[in-house]
Amino acid sequence: MYLKELTIDNFKNLKHQKVTFSAGTNVIYGSNAQGKSNLLECIRLLSIGKSFRNSKNKDMVCFDGDYYYIKGVFDVDGEEITVETGYKLNQNRFFKVNNNKIKSISELIGIILTTIFSPDDLNIVKGSPSTRRRYIDVSISMIKRNYLYDIIQYNKVLANRNKILKDVKFKKESARLLDIMDEQLSFFGSKIIMYRRQYISNLNLIIKKIVQDISSEKVDLNYWNNVSDEADDIKSIKDLFLNKLISNRDVDIRYGDTKYGPHRDDVKISINGHDSRIFASQGQQRTIALCLKLGEYEIIKSEDGESPILLLDDVMSELDEKRRNYISNKVTRCQTFVTHTEKEDVKGDRYFLISNGVIIPD
Ligand SMILES: Nc1ncnc2c1ncn2[C@@H]1O[C@H](COP(=O)(O)OP(=O)(O)OP(=O)(O)O)[C@@H](O)[C@H]1O
């Protein structure tokens, strides 16, 4: 799959422009703060419906404008697919696929596959469990169509359950409501746990191979959750989860919060047998982050049959030659966007200079 043409209007410092790209490697170069990452942000937004820099909608609107609009024309297995998004200040954002409005991001994710490498990937290794959950959830959503829907539903039920738990006027009706919510929470939660367990076990196998190729370290991923250590079929996980919710209900009421469930999940990453959050050096953290992303790329490719579009945001300069070559050899025959300050440093099929928000093909 590849992005053929991108139309951008008022997205951050990128004013109105239409650009066509190569199906191979597109090198986006230019000085600092010219709009290179903003361009990758547009492409990622069309793929997962969210900014990879966690920008809010209003912050993505150009300072002197009141809306932004992005349209990408993609080739997916020979078929042309158009994805559009737009936002006007104080209105709702919209997404369209082939001119049809879609209701939820869960219908968008998985159509245009992308994997992004950015310096912020280090946070997956050293950040909080929620950062690792987000990384895993986006990766799984790309390949499992209903996964994001399950997550959204789970979070809605969880928020309602916590609201009831905190309600000082806890009554008999509240107990009945909690019965219904525990049933729903265990229904959606068991699916999330099962998919995460399968995905992380698969990723762990792939990463072990990648690590061997690029370093002498030993990296291990372990899925951690407080519902079930072993069970990997939905029914057993659901029963275990429901029992925990019911038996812990009094404690949950006391704390006004739900103790058990995938909202507390983590991925424990160890390097040479030690917790990477505490013991990994900067260089080792970078190696792990790179392997996590390469692993994600491999899984999406093998599950979908199509290579995701690769977005390499300012990462080449941080890697040594061995790792740069490894990426280049690994990701052949897929469309790539690489941002860099110097044109000469990166081999590409087409080059684009970005200057003050204007994309100029060479
Ligand atoms: N809403 C906005 N409206 C206009 N400009 C914005 C907006 N948000 C960010 N910018 C500008 O976009 C520019 C940053 O663009 P970007 O992050 O893409 O830079 P870059 O070329 O990747 O730089 P670097 O090489 O330093 O990473 C900054 O000048 C910033 O002020």
C-alpha cells in the first residue's frame, strides 16, 4: 500500500498544498521547525485518527486559520482509497473513507496501515504502563478490526462503574447496576486480555530474532495483568475476571475505583534479565524501542499481507550505521517517509525540501 497524493490545508504550519509521492522512499528534508514532522503527523492521522504527538484538534489548526483539512489518496492492493479528515474550531472533527462519513475511529483504523518511528518511542520503554498499553493497543487495532471498538466500550463501562462506586448514595439499585456492569466489563475485558496476550507473545518471539541481528543483548517481553496469569481462552478469562470483580466489590466501593481489569495491564520489558525501565542505558532503551517498532512492522505485514507505510521521523540520526542498514534492508518494498535535516545523509527515490511549511519536490 502507498500514499499517492496528499492534499493539506491549514494543518499546523502547512498551508494549502497538494503533493504526489513515490511508492518507494520519500526523503523529507529541511532545517529545524520547517514542518517535516507535521507532514508525517498528517499521514499518521489518516491512518489511526490520532496525532502521534498527542496534539489536540484545536492545536492542529494553523495559528491564523479556523480549520484544517487533509486528504490522502492511497493505493491499497491496486485499489484507490481516499481518506479525508477535517476540523473547524468549535465543531466536531469528521473522517471520510471513499467519500462516506464514518462514525467512529474504530471503523477507520486498519484501512491505511502505518508504522511510525520517532524519538518519543523511548517513552514506550521508560514511560508509564499507560504508554505501553497505548502502543500495544494501536498495534493490535491495525490488525484486529473490532479491537478498538472493544477498548472504547470497555472504557465507557469502566467509567460508569467507577462513577457508581464513588456515589455516596449507594443504594440497592446501584448493586443491581453493578451486576450488569460487571458482566459487560468482563465481556469486553476478556477479549482485550486475550488479544493482548496473543499479540505480546507473538511480538516477543519476533523481537528475539531482531535483537539477535542488531545487538548482543537479550530482550524479553512479558504481559502482566491482574486478572489471570495463564488462561488464554475467552471463557476462562471472562469467568475469572467476573469472579474478581464480584469478590472485590466491597473494596472497590471503599476506594471508589475498579482494582481488577486490563486498564491496569503492563508489558514488562527486561534486558539481559533486568527491568529495562530501571536498568537499561539510553542506548539499550533505544535498541528496545527500535525492536518494538520493527516487530510491530513485521506483525502487521505478516497478518495483513501488505507492508505498512513506514514513517521515520528524525530517527536515522540517532542510530548507528549497523542499525540504519538493518532498517533499510528489513523494510524493502514498502513506501517510506524519512525526515532529516540533511538531504545527503539518506538514500531515497524522491526528495522534498520543506521550507517554512511549503513542500517543494526536488
Ligand atoms: N497550530 C499551528 N499553526 C502554525 N504553526 C504551527 C502550529 N503548531 C506548530 N506549528 C509550527 O510548526 C513548526 C514545527 O514543525 P515540525 O515539528 O514539523 O518541525 P520539523 O521540521 O520536524 O523540525 P525539527 O527538525 O526541529 O524536528 C514550528 O515552527 C511550530 O511553531
